[in-house]
Amino acid sequence: MNPRRNFLKASLSLGAMTATGGLSRLGLINAMTQPQGPYRALVCVFLYGGNDSNNLIVPLDPTVYGKYKSIRQGLALDNTTLLPYDKSKQFGLHPNFKELDAFSSQLAFVANVGTLTQPTTRDQFLKNTIAMPSNLFSHSDQQGEWQTGVVSGMSNTGWAGRLADHMGQNNPGSTYPMFVTVTGSTVQGLGNSTHPGAVSPGQPVGLQGFGKDAASLARLDALKTLVQQDTMKTDSGAVLLRQAANNMQNSLTDADTLNNALSSAKPLLTVFPNTNIGNQLLEVAKLIEARGALRMNRQIFFCALGGFDTHTNQLNDQGNLFAQLSAAMAAFYKATEEMNVADQVTTFTESDFARTLQPNSNGGTDHAWGSHHIVMGASVKGGKLYGTFPTIELNGPSDAGGEGRWIPTTSVDQYGATLAQWFGLPASQLSLVFPNIANFKSTDVGFFG
């Protein structure tokens, strides 16, 4: 292989800022103007594997809890250990959410959210008289449908990427990506004109291996010269090389922009737990603190915590994950208070699906459908459960089968549309981001003030 091409290929690894980040030019103007209007940020925490939300928030009513305990058997949480959450004291949180419980007034739960083509009843589902989302109960398909907002067929764009497409004008003067993932690639941030940036928590940003000595600077200048030459190639045979060079040049620019912004940002005093999700949310907090230097007025972030595919040993494994999530999200909320943006940042969870209310024979649960989710922020009307909680009954009106697979009563579209409108997207443009939204009467679940 051509050594010049080898050199370019080897140089495409940019450490913390991946090449995908450099694609997100967004078509924004280059005028160095400060962003106008109120700052807003959305922070997604995806719980990979399908979180069993039946043990996330549990009914406290003695009759309903009795049904829950009878069906859950060995997976039922002791009601004396639950953390009373809502103002009416009808629901309690998993006991490992003690850090988040301290912020219950800034914490909302949305009940029974899932992928839907349109409102669906148990009778319609069982008789197959209504279009269903593709490949229910499949990890990869349901992760994709949650992230794209497209529940039938494939989509090359995600709902947050399309949201960024239509909100790009809110970041005048910035060439930095509106959407940034701190946990690897995700379709959620891909748009028609938007591509995500990517930052690795705790890792240096930009090209590594170049020092300040003359030889290193000469090598870096040589690389930049090669890249600039390749971006100007016009012959059709160099299409791939030119695209790679464009990616490289854009990534270098973004890395320089981010390094300069982070170096000027005030260090955070809030202490984050040294866990995977804690370090991700710390990185997000740093990027929010650098918003002024980055000239960002709107930002969207994607974090993730895996391990929720609890077919076995669920009580222990999920309990440990919940403890990590609670500590990390609580630290992040404290950081937004420290930065005086607690009412301008909304954190929310997503997951493949929930899990069956009825346990399996291995101390775990199996794939289900509708799940309960967390929304956190000072703009959130907390201390309340939104949406419709399922009927705790096997083969009851909420059950898609006979094991407690809840048929969603709030769609991913409605959940996302509520977040998007708070972010600033006009209601008239919701269908551009959520193509299925017209099938649902309400576009606002109601958890914002």
C-alpha cells in the first residue's frame, strides 16, 4: 500500500475526538457571534439490555403491592425498603436510588413508554388488527427504534440528529457539533445534515504522539499539508481519500476548538463517582461548562450504561447498576446547580424495553415492552408519575401476553416530542423529527412546567 496513504490512515485516530465528530459542520455561519437566547441541553442516558422498570418504581397501595409481590415472587422488593417518591405516596423507588431521592422534586417518572405505531389495546394486539413495531422484544431492533423514532422499517437518522438538523440556527457562530456522544457511536445523533461528535471520557482530545519539539511540529505540519492537498482533489478516483481527508481536517479543527474551550472552562468542584456512567456524565458536565467558549446555545448528549439484560441474578445485578446510576445522576444534577444551569439541562433515560413482571426460573426476567423512565431537571415538574401506570395483572388489560409484558400507553414519539418542544422545536415541526407523531392525540406528556 502507498506509504502516504498508510500515514493518512494511521493518523485518522484522533483519540478522544473521533473522525465522525468532524463531519458535523451543520452548515452554520462562521461569524464569531455569541449565541443568543436561553441555553438548553438534553442529556440521554440509555440503559442497554432492557431495564426491568417494574423494580424501578413500585406501587405502594397495599392491594396493588400485594398483586405485585405475588407475581414477582423472589424478585419482589420489600415494601419497607422502598423510597416513597410521589407526593401522593402511591409509588416507591428502588432502595438503591437514595442519592436521586434527595432530588425528588426535580425528578419525574413517565409510566409505560414504548415503541408504537399508534395507540394500541390488548385486543388489537392479540387479534393482530393493528400495525406493530418491527421485531418487538429484539434488543437491536428496539434499541434502533427508540433511537430513531421510526418503528417500522430502517432509518439512517436518529430523532436527536433530526432535532439538531432543525435547531442548528440556535448555535450561530459555532462549528462544533450540537450532538455529542460520550459512549461510542449511536444512530440517535445522526441527522440529514448532522453527524455526531464523539468524546471519550478521561482521554486527551486530538491527535496524540506530537510533542512541542521541532521534529514533532514538522511531522504535524507535514500531516496537515497532506490532508489539505487531499481535500482539494477533484478526480473521481480519489473520492474515498478526499472524504477521509475531509473527515480528518474537520476532526482536527473540532479537536482544536474543544481543547481551547476546555482549557478556558472553570474546573468543576462537584465530585463524581469513578464509575463508567459517572465519568461519562462528568465529561458532559465539562462540555456544558465550556458552552460559552464553544458558542453553543443548544447541546444534546448521549451517555449509556449497559448490563440490564438480566435473565439471571437480577436482584443483585440490577441493584448494583441502579446504585451506579443514582450516584452519577445525582452528581450530575449537583454540577448543573454549580454551573447555574439546572433549569436549562434535562436528563432522561431510554432503554430497549422493560422486562416481564413474572420472573423466569433463573432468578431473572425476560424481554417485555412498555417501560417506566426517569426525567430530571429543575424545569421538570417532579415528585409525580406521568402517563398511565399498567394494571398489575397477568393476562389483564395491560398485558400483551401472560407474563406481564405491558402494552405501552405513551409512545416514544410522545416522550421525545415533549423533550424536543422544551428544547425549542416548534410544535409545527414535530413531524419532521417524529414522523409518526400525527397518530397520537397528545404531543406533550406534561412533565415540564
